[in-house]
Amino acid sequence: MNELIKHAKELLEKGEVAAVIGYRQVSEKRTKPVIITEPEETRALVFNEYCLNNLAVYLTKARIKLLGRKNNKSFKLAITAKPCDVHSIVALIQENQIDRDKIHIISFNCHGVVKDFGFDFNGDNLSSKCITCETHKPLYYDKLLGEVKETPQARDSALERIKEIERMPHNERFEFFRSEFDKCIKCYACRAVCPLCYCQRCITDKTIPCWIETSSHQRGNFAWNVIRAFHLSGRCTGCGECDRVCPADIPLSLINRKMTIEANNLFSFVSGRSLETPTLVGSFNEKDNDELFM
Amino acid sequence: MDEKIISRVDLMKICKDVIDKGNTLLTPGAADYYVVKDISDIILDTSALPSKISHKSYVFPRTEPVLYYKRSKNDVQLIDINIDSKKIVILGAKPCDANSINIMKHLFNWDHSDEFFNKRANNFMVIGLMCSHFDEYCFCTSVRSSPVSEKGSDLFLIPVDINNYALKIITEKGKEFISPYSGYLKPGDEKNSKLITENVRQPEAAFDSSEVYEWLGENFESPKWEGVGNLCLSCAQCAFVCSVCHCFDITDEDYSYTEGRRMKNWDGCQFGNFTLHASGHNPRDIQSKRYRQRVNHKFRYYVDRFGEILCTGCGRCSRGCPVSIDIKEIVSNCNDNQKEFLK
Amino acid sequence: MDKQNWEPKIVAFVCNWCTYTGADLAGTSRLKYPANCKLIRVMCSGSIDPVFILKAFERGADGVLVSGCHPNDCHYNAGNFHARRRWDFFHKLLDFIGIEKGRLQFSWISASEGKKFADVITKVTEDIKAMGQFTSYKKMNSEFTVDFPADLAELEEPVLQESFDKETVK
């Protein structure tokens, strides 16, 4: 931990970055994001199994972007990111939301995080994204910290659930998702917490004409959740934040995961894994599969 | 105040009767208050945390039609809504939740009397249950309440031993409700239950609400708001899980060119377009102003207008906040210049 | 409505440059095809937002057809290529959440393929007829609905017609 603090302090003292976006401990089993602009404040920074937030979400916030300009320092922002959060940063760079040169990525050798605050760190309470994680070492970073540790083993129950849904007949599937989405209260926490939901104005906020009904009845909820999932298909990096924050416990990442699997099957593409390959929905290939069309 | 003893078995008999009569029985679960179908599902746990989502939606639904309309060449015809007057009994309400309807009542009967809210609220029967557990986010004692507060309950339960509850009859409504079941009640002793409630572990008061009130009046432009504004992600999770947040939005939905309905939906003050004017001007254009509004509304404006704090101290908003913003931490640190909101 | 007399409602989103012109050709060639499809002309298959399709299902469509120019024939060069990737995802997503694959169909029809247009419409109509009515949305749509009283039901003139008439008179 001292290394992280030392590094962050150095960055701020030298004026290389305008702010460090990191985590601080609030209680034994809970951390929260913190945006640090003064070198002495860096002592609050931590990194451990309870650093659940995907801080990449802050990089697209106009207010945070302004931080550098306001203090009359450089524009660069430093961010502490888990290897999976680096995927989100890569996806944002790919979609031209941020500039690689303006981001200083402090990443870690990660051995998994808990599924939610307050749980002990072990195989049973491992976050579902960590079960299938292949990048314990970040793909891109400016500073790598932390030691390599073994990730606890756990069963991939999310994939089992997807398979289970796929075995259902269509009307049962529809009924399943209808009842799941019915719980939605439209707080849009899933949208707020997603690094890739960066639209200045979301399609649900456009009400003339009203494509997605703003009311939180079954039809409005269904439309919102389907369109949310569609807008993230081929783009979702699988950080699972939407799942964690949903107050109604809707299995949102189930659909995201399914679409990620489809993207991989159709185009051998996983979002946020490479700075070189163009984004999936922002590009095309003349030789793409044409089976769907008569 | 009248106090009786009732055994758990008899209490369940009353519950069964309530359901059999076609009324709705609500009880808190881990995620939400849910409608009881089978009385064996009832847990009545004093050591449970408040559910993730409050029972608010049963008195103020997240979406409801207020009228239906049909247009013709020269006319618009309206059809009013009739709310079914089913009785809703809420069993084992946390003391922090029990008072929420009373707090919201002020707003819904202020300049205009909201018949939708009032009809539902009048049909509500709250059976409160003492609370014996708190976590780092609970702060009921700081907002003029407590884990043994009877405020807002019609009947109040205190477990005296494994099989028996002390039943306090608080209101006339409660008396009316329990009178058909008087056969189940045994005379109780107030001293016994008092001994229990006095020994309940209570969260320490984190702040003095009158001090917060003063501070908010003087620090509208405090730089502290900016810190929390940078952190907050502008979702309305806090407002929608809250048991007393009551803002709503009116929107029209059409069935066809000529028919439609007017809906009343929950809205949250943290959304960027909550205050967006048709002109394009937005008086609360940045997140810090919106968060300031939230705190001010809860601890100052509502007190000014109705003399009551718009907060029950349940801690739901902080527990579920995607970025762990803790409203208790914010208001309790407001007077401390050393501590910024965000740190 | 009994099952035998039931006719499917199909919404077709077609591109202005190829499929719509193809439909014109089918018309001028006097080709016969079922009248179940309601054509909605858009500028490009790439400009069809998936919310259009969801809305069509919400409002009672039994099937949706999306049709545009053949690959490499797009009036805007690449609109249909972008659309193709998008539809790959969207139709997989709809399948996963419980709307059968056949309810949403796709085709490329050029301006000179009047015959193909008639064939595709016939095939889509037959497919959807075989699948039957799309009832999944019924439960959702019945939420918060009201039966308007009989005295109200008489007033049925669409308001939009009126403003249209006025304009044409001018």
C-alpha cells in the first residue's frame, strides 16, 4: 500500500497529474471512490479485495475532466484500476471518449474482489466476473503494483444460469425476463455506474417522441432494460457493476454476459482487450456473416 | 396507553384472518416489503436490517395512472380513476419505516390534497416491531426517532420472550383493528416491556439536527458541496429506495391517436433533467447543486415548511449508493471544517 | 378473432433507395403478394433504430421485416454494413429474452428485384402465420388499461385527419 501512496504522492508533487482517482477505506469491508488533488491527501489511498467500484466511470465526467484545467496544472488524470477496469478504460479510449496520453493508469496484480461490500473474501463470495477472469495482470498500465496471489476457485453459476434460460421455450423466457424486469424501479443506477453509458443525453431522456416509456410499468421497464442491454452488446467489458448496484437485484449482467459470448462467437471480439482492434459496432467488414438476410 | 400480551401463534392467526378477508398483508424481506401469501413466510425478525427498497410504493406507487383521456374532433373526455380501497396491513414495520407515511402526509396535503395518496394512506394499518440491530449506516436516533419509537405505528410489538409479544395499542385505528381479536389478548404489564426497550442497543446520535439546520442555512455556497458533487454519479437510487422521498413527474402515454392515459411517476432530484426547463435553462446544472438540494430538502426546507425532518434515518440510501456516499457522514461532518465531505 | 380468420400484422422497415423502389416495381409489374405488411420507408437500413422494432412489437405487431440494399449497394456506401452487425446482435438479444427468431426477419432487396420483394413478403407472411399470434406482450399491455364507456366509444374520428384536411384545402 505504501508503494501506491508513494507513487501517487510523487505524481501530484511533480505536477504530472491534476488528480488521482482512487479508493479509500470507509469501514473494514467497504471502500469508496475518492478524488485526490492534494499530495498529502494521498495517505487515504488503498487497494484491496473490497475495491469494487469501476473508477473508469469518472473519466468521462465533464466535471472531473475540468479538474486539471481549474488548478492550472496538467490535464493528466491518474486512476487506480483493477485489470478489469483497464478493459473499460481501453474501451473508452477506443470510442474516443478519453485520450491515452491524458490518463496515467496505476494498476495492480489482482486476485479477485468480493461480490459485494461486507462479505469475507473467499471462493463463495467471489465476484462472478473474477471466476472467469483471464487478466490477473493488466493489459495496459503505466505503473504496476501489488504482488501475484492465487485467486480462489469457484463455480461459474452465471454461465449455468444462461444455459438454463436458453433451454426454456421462448414464451417462458419472455415471462422470466418480464417478471425480472418488473422489479425495476427505474433509478437508472445501472446507467450511472456503467463507464460505457457516457451519453450526454440518454435515449430514455428523449421523450419527444417517446421511444422508451419513462413510466416504471412492465412495458416501460422491459423496453428500458432491452435497449440498455442492446446498447451495451459488443461494448460491455463485463465489469459487473450494474449487477452490483441494482437495488432490485435484477440479473443485468446475465444478459450482458450472454451478449459478450455472442460477440465472441460471431466476431471473435471481446470489448476492451486491445487498443489496436477497432470497436465492434463502430466498424464493419464486407465479409461479415450474411446468413441472417434473405 | 394500553398494553397486552399476545402469543406468536395467536398473532399468526390474526394474520391469516387478515389475508382470508382479502386484505393485503405486507412484511419486510431482505430486498423489499412483499405481500404475504402464506403465513409460514412471516419471519418477524427484530435483528434484520431495513430492506433494500422501502414500502413506499404501496402508498405512493412508482407509476400510476391519474386519468384516462379520449379525444374527438371538438372535445376531450376524461375518465377518473377509482382506487380500490383494500386495507393494507403492514406487519413488522421497522420503527424507521413506520413513521414514513406520516411524514409524507404533510406534503400530500399541503396546497393540494392528493386523493390517491390519502386514500391509500387511510387504508394503511401499521403494526410496528421493535428493532434490536443497527449497522454503520443507521442513524434513526439522530433524526428524532429511535429503534423503539412508536411514532407512526398503530400497533407496536415488542418481543418479551420467544413465543410472546407485548402489544401496545397506540392509535384509535389500532384499537379498532384489534378489537375483533380481543380473545387472543392477555393483559400485559408495561414495566416488562419498558425493561426491554430501555436495554435495546441504540445507534449513537451522529449529529444534532438543529445544528445541521443552522449550518445548511448559512452554507448554501460552501465549497464542500463540490467534493460530494464530483463523486456522485447522478442516479436516483437514493431517492427511489428512500421511504419518504416523494417527488414525482407527470407524463402522458397514448394508446392511439385518440386515447391515452396520464401517468404519475417517481422522479429523483439527482437526475440532470429533473429541473431542466423547456427553455433549455437548468437551475441545477451540476451535480453539486443537486446533492445540495437533496440534503437541504431533507434537513432544512421540509423542517421550515412542516416542522419535520424528511428523513427517518434508515440508511437505505447510503447502504445502496453505488459510490458509497453516506448522508450521515456528510451531515455529521458539516460543522467540522477540517473534514471535507468527500474525504 | 378466431384462429382461422386471423391475419398477421407485419411491419416492414424498408430503405428508400432499394427495397422501397423494389416495392414500387412489384406494384407496377402487378405482382401479387399478401397485404399484411405495413411498409415504413426510412432513408437507409442503417438508420433503423432497434427501438423502432421494439415499439412495433409493443403496439401489437406479430412480425417485423427489415430490408435494405444489398451489401456494397448502399446509397450511403456503408449504412447497411453497419446495420448488419447491429442486427446480428439485436436478433440474438431478442431471441435470448424470448422473442422467437422468425418474428424479426431481414432481407436485401434491390430496386430491380420486384419479384424478390413479392416473394419475401409472401414468405414472411406465411412464416408468421405459421407461428401464430404474438401474445407475449399482452400481459404487459393490459397493465393500467381501461375500457372506455360506451358513450365515449362513438367518438372515433382521428384528430390527425383533421389537420391534414385543413392543410390540403389551403
